[in-house]
Amino acid sequence: MLTPLTADLAPDDVALVRLARWLLANGCDGLGVLGTTGEANSFSVEERLAITEALVAGGLPMERIIIGTGCCAVPDTVRLTRRALEVGAGGVLVLPPFYYKGVSDDGLFAAFAETIERVGDSSLRLYLYHFPRMSGIDLPLPLIERLLAAYPHVVAGTKDSGGDLARIEATCRAFPGFAVFAGTERYLLAALRAGGAGCISATINVTGRPAAGLVARWRSPEAETLQAHLTELRATIEAFPLVAAVKEIMARHTGEDGWRAVRPPLVALPPDQADALVARLEALGGLDLAPLP
Amino acid sequence: MLTPLTADLAPDDVALVRLARWLLANGCDGLGVLGTTGEANSFSVEERLAITEALVAGGLPMERIIIGTGCCAVPDTVRLTRRALEVGAGGVLVLPPFYYKGVSDDGLFAAFAETIERVGDSSLRLYLYHFPRMSGIDLPLPLIERLLAAYPHVVAGTKDSGGDLARIEATCRAFPGFAVFAGTERYLLAALRAGGAGCISATINVTGRPAAGLVARWRSPEAETLQAHLTELRATIEAFPLVAAVKEIMARHTGEDGWRAVRPPLVALPPDQADALVARLEALGGLDLAPLP
């Protein structure tokens, strides 16, 4: 889920709640807030906590929300995770600590273990956020296996944004009952066929309806056709910087310029790229977006 | 500078102040606290502020201290930088926001510019922390040039941990008056010859005396020999994970096991590696470390 911003780049709580409700009413079974698309790491811990509170105050069904809480510093991850639990979030999506590169699997295990131990609540449902292109950190399957063995109910699943379908399928096979979300709707059908849970994706902010259509009919003969269309939409958007592109689409859809705001180091799409994106999407028949409430 | 930790992995203020005084008395002209070696990004903002306060309370000469303040989130960087200024730190060492990869130079410029504008104090002396292997972000020279043009007194220098001597020399040539610190004492002599300011290095925690010896005599005929010895020491230590290796050396030197503590995702050196490190250093004649006060 995007994090809408005000003109001075603060989180826009009103737009956030509007977006959350709209997504749940238009194809999304749940929400992943404060992930990469939500610019989580561009916010302070206090801002991230305030975003969580805004969703609570907005009356969103927190059990359908997974909150990104993974920071470089374990104490930050613990603090955010505790609050997510307190407000009844369905789970937390946790990046490995991502400053140091080339760290050992022992070190990564220790970071997740310390997070889980310090949170100290067996109701925790922790999803491992695998996104090596951003984090610079690999989460190899033996590490997941070790975490699952140590914390079998707490380590609940993964969002795999590694872009490697074979790994997603292997993860589904290796750990039955472990909820594997593909990080892109490009692999939604393949993930479902492999026993995965679905997808959590930047572009789902604007492709929720066709994605839901595929989820509803993934065992039907039309599934391949539905996936092919979804893949075309995804490919069109991901040819541009992803967060800025999705925010641009929301700005066009709502007629509200504020949607374009991103925090540095991200930048809004330049007008020529924005026009090209829209033209290409229209050539595919557009996005079938419902009006925002 | 290392950040010593207590047994429960909290910053150890007493050991921190001891270490700071010892370093300044044994070869270091100044201190770089809360950099990569200081495990800065493994601490919350509050812990980082407390580390700063501990140095102030310990009576350290703050004008000789550069504090690492660069976070993924600009508000965190601003908050830490403001406090560094308030306590009279000699400068701040600022990583680019390092979660998003593949960002544009416009986005990086905007992140530094917003930091500087929001701090809003012309007495700020900001050092650009170039460490692409950890941050995953390049800071190309044209970006530095643009920042220098926009903030000529504030953007004061760089710590270049890129491992590329040609770049360090090119930076010295391109921006006279800009303080270029090599990120390793391996390039200390070369940096000084190119007009650089010196070095800020993990291993200087334990090579401060020989490094100071080189700085004192870098124009003398012995300079090459002094550099060669320093390079041998550096190469020996950096064959191991750097922070853990330097902490191991401090543990052996003081006889205090607590020095080995690191925060996940880092891990202490396993005993066999620790023994190998010490044996190799002894084969070079040892490190000539003064007792800690």
C-alpha cells in the first residue's frame, strides 16, 4: 500500500484511510502497509507508529493488515512490532537488518531471533521480507528452515520480492503451511498453483480488481488469460520507477496532484514519463479503477 | 570508533568514554563515532542520541568529534544532526538514504538538500559518507559538485570508503579545500600526497599510533616504509569481519571479554579465527597498543 503524503511530505492520514478502504473494497483481501511501496524506511519510527494509529483511528480491520516493521536496528523493529501486535494487526512484515552486507546467516538468524524473543508474544505472526535487490541481503531457504524450527508458529510466512519464481515455488514446496506471497502479481497464478498464499505487490494498489479476478478463477480455463493481462499491466508499470509510477496513476485517477508526492531519495515521475505510462496503460484497455470514496 | 556494548547489547557508556580518551591520547587527531564500525545503524535514534550525550558527559572535546547521523529517513538524519550541532560536534558524517537502490542523483541531491535545509544552521559541517559496498548507493563526483555549489560551506568533506584510490585522488583534485578522508589507512599516504585530509578507518581503533607516525613523517624518506607496515596491519585485520576483528583485538588487549559483544546481524569472531588474527598480527610485530586508562 502506498503512503500518501501532504505537501510538506508528512504522511497524509486522511488519504491513507481513504486508500485503505478503497483497496479493501476493490479486490484486496488485506493490506500490506509500510513496505517498500509505502516508503516505510523513509519515515522515522514515530511517523511509522502514527501511520499505524491512523489506520486504527480510521476503523480499518486491523486483522487484515500486515505492517512492515523491519528496520536496521533491532530495537526499532521490536518497538514497531509490539505496537502492531497491540493494535491487532494480522502480522508484521520484517526485513532483515539491511545496512551491513555480507553478513552471516548466523547473524541474520540472531537478528530475527532477538526480535522475536524481545517482542515475547506467541501471538506474533512474522512474515520474512525477502527483497535482496533493495536490502542487499539474501534470506536463503536453510535460514528460513532454521527460523521455522525455532519459532514454528511465529514465523508465519514470507513476501518474496526476489523476482525468482523458482525460489517462490521451492519455498512453497519446502515449507507446507508457511504462507508464501509472491512480491509481484506477475507470479500470482504460479504462486497459487504451487500452494502459495497470493501476492503482496506495489502495483496491486492499482491492479487489485484484475488480480482478484484471477484469484477467484485461478483453477478455471481462463486463468492463463487473466494472468497474461495482469502481467502486461504489471510490466507496463514496472518499466518506470515503481512507487512514483503508482502514485502518478493515483494522481491521474483522482485528479489530485498531491498523490505524486514522494520522499527523497525517490522522485516523482517527470511529465514525459508520466504521459508515456498513461498512454501505454490506455493501450492495454486501462486499469478499471473504481472512484475513490 | 567502536561502540562498546554491555552484556545485554546496550551501549556501554563507561567503556565508550574510556575508548574515546584512549584514542585521542594514542594517535587520533579526532574521532568518528557512530559510523559503520560504531554499528550506528544497529541503534535506535534514541540510543544514538544517548551515545552522543555520553561523550558530552565524559568531557570529550566535541569539536574533535564527527558524529555519524545519516539514516534512511531524512527526519532521523535531521534530528541527529541538530543534536550533534547543539553539542558542538566538529561535524556530521552522513550516509545517503540507503534503503532504496537505483535511485537518481536528483533524488540523492534532494535527500541531502532537505537534510541541510531542515537543519537550517550555517555552522553545519557535513561530510558525505561514501561507502557503496554497504549503502548500495554511489555518490558520483558530479553529485558532490552539485552539493558543493548549493551548500559551499556546509558540505565540508567526505569519508571515502569506496576502496578506489583513483576516486579518492580525483576527489582531492576536483574540489580543493574539500576535506577528503580515505576510508582506510591503506591509502593514508596516497591521500595525503593528493591533498587529502587523512583517514577515518575502522582499524584505526588499533592502528592509531603507527598511523600517526606516518602522518607526522609523510613527507620524509621513511614514509613509504611506514605506509607499507600500516598496510600490512590493515590487510591482516581486514581479512576478517572488520568490526568483530577490531573488537576481538580490544578484548585481547584489555583482557575484558565484554569488548567482543556486537549487535546482530554482526557476530563475534569464532575462537579459531580470533586466534588466527592474533597470531598473524604478532608475526608482524604486534600492534604497539598503550594500556587503556
